[in-house]
Amino acid sequence: MTPYAPVGIYLIVALAAALLFTGLPGLLGRSKPNPQKADPYECGVEPTSALSGRFPVRFYLIAMLFVVFDVEAASFYPWAVQMHALRLFGLFEMIVFVVVLAIGYAYVWKKGGFQWR
């Protein structure tokens, strides 16, 4: 048995469970459609109009900022712990990582994501 066999078994079991949990209710559940179930739920308030169009870019910029900050915070700590073992290779890898983050920051800055109006 190879060292990766338990990982493969785990992935197979996880995939089977996900397929079972998503497919079984559709096969066994009763379907009773009616107009009230098809309406969107708005906290008990009747919807007044359809969606007005596109979302502003600001929503996506804030989401991108969150992802960039989250990935940055989650990546610097393990690198700092293993910094002495990684040596020069780790330094170059982190420089590449910081450059990629800087590109994300520059894009958000150009689009006005840092202006909280």
C-alpha cells in the first residue's frame, strides 16, 4: 500500500458522500411546486421590482481586497516559520508572491477600491 492510498480513499469517500448528499434528496423528495414557493424571499416583504441591473464594481473590488488580504495573512506566517529552512529559494518564492499581490493591489487602487465613500 502506497503512502498516498489513505488520501485516495479519503477523496473517494468524500466524493461519494457529496454526490449522495446532493443527489439523494432530488431522487427521493416529493415535488409540490406552487407560485408561493417560486417567489423570492425578501425577509417577509413582497418584492417591489425586478433587479435593477448590474452590481457596481465596488462590490467586486471589496471582495478582491478581502481575498488578497486573506491570502497574504495566511501565507506569511508559514513562510516566516520555515524561513531558515527555505533559505534563498524561499526568499525568491516570497518575492514572486509579493509581486503577484502588488499587482492585485495596483488593480484595486486603479479602480478606486481604497476610496471608502
